[in-house]
Amino acid sequence: MLKCNKKWHSPISMQTESSMSFLQVWFTLLFFRQFLFSNRARCSFVNKYLLLNFLDILMHCCFPPRFSRFLQCRGPFAQRRHPLVDAAVVSEIRRCIDNGAEFRGNLLNFRKDGSPLMNKLHLTPIYGDDETITHYMGIQFFTNANVDLGPLPGSMTKESVRSTRFTPDNFFRPISMGPGQSNFCREYSSLFQLTDEVLCQSILSRLSPRDIASVSSVCRQLYVLTRNEDLWRMVCQNAWGSETTRALETVPAAKRLGWGRLARELTTLEAVAWRKLTVGGAVEPSRCNFSACAVGNRVVLFGGEGVNMQPMNDTFVLDLNASNPEWRHVNVSSAPPGRWGHTLSCLNGSLLVVFGGCGRQGLLNDVFMLDLDAKHPTWREIPGVAPPVPRSWHSSCTLDGTKLVVSGGCADSGVLLSDTYLLDVTMEKPVWREVPASWTPPSRLGHSTSVYGGRKILMFGGLAKSGPLRLRSSDVFTMDLSEEEPCWRCLTGSGMPGAGNPAGAGPPPRLDHVAVSLPGGRVLIFGGSVAGLHSASQLYLLDPTEEKPTWRILNVPGRPPRFAWGHSTCVVGGTKAIVLGGQTGEEWMLTEIHELSLASSSV
């Protein structure tokens, strides 16, 4: 609340007192807003976004729109125009809009409660860059009309009650400070003239989870509004994306927590913890170098390297929703050739996609797809046109729920690769498309690729080529696939500016590590092959959306696994990472798994 002891005028009374000053302020704000949208505004995206939001709120609060329903009749259920409305003025408005002309005039109209008012209208066409009219801007001044229309039954609505509560006289109330002290006046923000629905859907839902938490401490009304679960869901969807939000909706623990608490825990990571689970069943024959991914709340395992380097081609499922989870062999038809060193990805909710790897006859570059929820699951080959060269120990991720992204890996004769390919599996005849780039990071294998911010890719680590040598890497590269000409950019890395945090350096160089994509674009790195260590269990956090991305160490309670490998770890439901074979390091024992919970498992 603001304090002052001078006379105050509401924006409404100021409009009626000086129409020219009102127009000048309005057009100034509108011109500044359009300038920010143009490329001439030289400021960062974050500053531009904050300024645009501030201008929108300022224009909405200081010059609030009047929902008086032009050319409608008296009463909420009337279907015909009131006879006192001047038909000639209505025709003139239509003529001006059709001809792209400016209109000024007066028109009788009615509020939602049926009371008459006289609108003074000013309609101005707004032109785009090609000199065509893109939309109209309408400004109205209204006064109560002295017209006797008779009583209208049932005309008292919530809108009229709200407008009386926020009359200009109520914005400024003198409050006594006691004997011998002058009075002061308390000002009420024009923001609260807006309905709760407009506040939630048009303003609060556009804020980040951290900002919503701050807004809730401003006043009691905002505190009550920010307790709404529907608002928190809109905030999460706008901040994290629809795909992440839909994935979180399928998690039982997320439903118990509610969107408000879930947003807090996934933002602050205050509830992150390790725990060890024992599951039933068995994966036979024993294997290593398999690939695992999550389908909903299920962990799927495919392929792997058996005894004497025997490539496997069977499929197993672990349902974590079951009261007693156990590994179950899935009977499928037309299984792909056995392989190891491949990637297994999930698209569109239940579609599994296998690419590449090393088979009985050498390296592979084929693509197979399986609908896990089908009545009779069947693997089918996707004959992609112009496929990349055969490879193993590459990295893959999914984009938009329909596209497979493949990066790097190891080709024949041990040659490392640096290319990036894209395949849309929903096309009738899928075509592999190489992402052109003027510069690519050094060739590598065993690295990770993660998607953040919709269509941005983050690459970390791997065994990279460095001159004649191959060294473990801790470099971070990003690429925005929404650009017309996508290009790789070095974000941070070993020996590069920005690699350190206040407590020390970033993660040691590694390959075949775990990369967990968190809501909001952050990436969590742990495990893998590190020089001098079997597998590092320390967790490192990086937010690539920051102006100066910095690695942070995340200390987590619980007992971490001794080993964690990227090919045998998957993220389930966006709230936990499941590490398979983390005790022996050889992945032979899969009945004991480790779970990294990102949110509370129970309330």
C-alpha cells in the first residue's frame, strides 16, 4: 500500500477531464511497446520481456478496458438492439471500418446490469509495415445517460457489485493517525479492478514459479489467488511446456502433492534424495551395455551385450506403478537384430524407437519402432531415406514428441563422428535430415544430448577428439533448432571462461554419464567414466538459460549408487531418475535399483 497526503484522481476521472492528455499518454505507451517489438530495441531478451510485461500491466491498469458490450441490448438475454440506439451511428461505424477510416461519435449503450450510458467513441486504424490495416484501436469515454428505461428485473450482477466496491471514491480513504497527527490516505491499486479470472489467466499465469511465490506475499487477495491449483498448473505449463506438464500429470506422487508444492520442489530441488529399491523378476540371460528408457511410469530395457559379446534383441518392462514391481519379459513380434551400444527413445507417449548400435555383422544405422501399449506389440522397421552412417555409442534425444535427434558416436574403424541428424517418424516416408552447421564441436562418443526451452539442444562431455588424442571432455555446447541456420555455440567447459562456480570447478571430464533434464531447462549431471574414479556420484547442476551459466554442486541425502551409466539410467515421469545396475558396475544384477527422487514421494 502507498501513503500520500495530496489529492488523488482515478484514471477514469483523469480521462474525462483531459482527453488530449489521455490520448498522448496512451499513444506514447503504444509507440514504446511497438518499438520494443522491433529489432531496433537494443536490449537483452530478458529485459525486453520484463519491459513488455510492465507496459501491458501499466496500460491495462491505468486505462482499463470497459466490457460494455457494444451494440448489445439491454439485459443479459436480449437478442435485438434497443430502439433508442441510433441506427445511423451504427451504420457509420461499419462504413468507417470497411473503408479504413477514422470514426468519432456518440452511441447509446448499456452496462451488463442494464443501466444506460452514453459512449463517446474514437476508432483509429492501426497500420502494419506493409501499410495494410492490421487492427483497430478503440477509445471510449462514457457518462451515465439520463434515459428512463424502467426497471430491469434481475439486473444486479456480480460485475455491478464489484464496480461499486471499486468506485473512485474508495481508492483513497483518509485514516486518522491519532490526536495531534494529520490524516493520511491509503491508495488502492488499480490492478484490483480486474476480475480474478483476468488476473490469473492474463497476468499471474505468465510469471515463473519463483515470481508467483513472491507475488503471494504482497497482500491477502493475491495470496488467496496464488493458492489456486488451476493457476499453478497454468504457470507450470507456461514455464515448463505442455509436454513436461502432461508427463507430470501421469505421476501419482505429483497428483498427491498438487501443482503448487510440485512447482516449489522442482524449482528449489529441496526434496531431492537417493533411495534404494528392490524389485522382483529377472532379466535373463544376463547382459550389459543395454539401453533403457521410460514410458510413463514404466522402465523399458532392450538389447545389450551377453556372454562372449553376444548381441541381444529381447525387451523387458518394469512397472513402477505396481504394488510389487518386477521385471517382465514382453512377447513381441518381428524383433530387430540383436545389438549393444544403441539408443532407445520414447516418442508420443508409448512409442519406442531403437537406432544404431553394434550387431552380429558390425555397426548398424537402422530404425525400429514398437508401440508398447498395442494389443499385440510388434517391432516394425522405419525405412528412413538418406540415413546417417552406421554407428554406436552415439547420443540421441527426442524433439516435439515426434522427432528423433542423433548426434556423434563411433563409426567403422573407430572413427569418431560430429554430425547431427533429425528424423520425423510421423511422416509417411520419413527422411533423415542432417542439421547443417558452419562449425561443429570436436567429434566424440559417449556424450549426452538434452532438450530444453522447446527446441534447444545441450551437449555435454564424452570422449572427444583433441588433435591426435582422445580425451574425456566437460565442454558444454548448445544449438537452437528453431533458428533458420542452427549453429553450435560453446557455453562453458574445461579451461574456458565461466566454467567455475564460487566453490570451485565444474564437473570433471567424463563419458557415458547421466544427464537429467529438469523442468525449466536445467540439466543435472552425475556418474559416468571419470579419470581416476570408477563412477562419480556427485551431482552437478547447470542452468543454460542464465546470462552467465554456472555449475553448482547439489548435495543430496541418501545413499547414492556406486556406479551410474547414461545408457542404463532413465527419467521416469519427470520426477525421478532410475539407475539400473548401480552396485556392481557390470549391470548383471538388475533386481536392486537406485532412485533419485526430485520431488517428495509422499505428502
